[in-house]
Amino acid sequence: MPASWKKRLISYLFEYESLFRNRTKKFFDKVEKYSLGILKSQMRNIERIIEELQIDYNQMQHFITESKWYARANVDHVASKVSYVLPKRKLIC
């Protein structure tokens, strides 16, 4: 993949930065790394991702399994974007 794909991915993910936090912590740096790892690694599991990106296993494991970010806000944000781009339909009752 060309090097510009990383910039495009991070630019796209930046729109979601405010959703990857809780009241005391921000998790966006982990979101960037995890997303890059999923795209770069042939084996899409945490062990291969941390090897590929040379990042701390414990931090990434904690982010994936324990971090309390606002998942509902992410789902709502994506749903509203999808709803906006889909053609409008009339309800038939």
C-alpha cells in the first residue's frame, strides 16, 4: 500500500477522536495504532498487530478489553453518517 493510506486513515479516524475518551482519559492514540495494525497485519490478532507496529502489548490489550469509551456514541455517529448518504425512502404502511 502507498504511504498516503496511513494519512488518509488517520484523517478519517480523526472525525471520531472525541468519541474515544471517557471522563478522564483519551484513547485516540490506541485507536490509530489498532486500526493501522488491523490493516497492515496479515494475521489480525493482537499479538501480530503489536509485533507489526512494535507497541506495548499490555496497553493495547487494556484498550481492547477494558477501556470504557463511549461505544454508543460511536454507533450513533456512524448510523447518522450512513443515514445521511443513503437515499431517502418513503415508508409504506
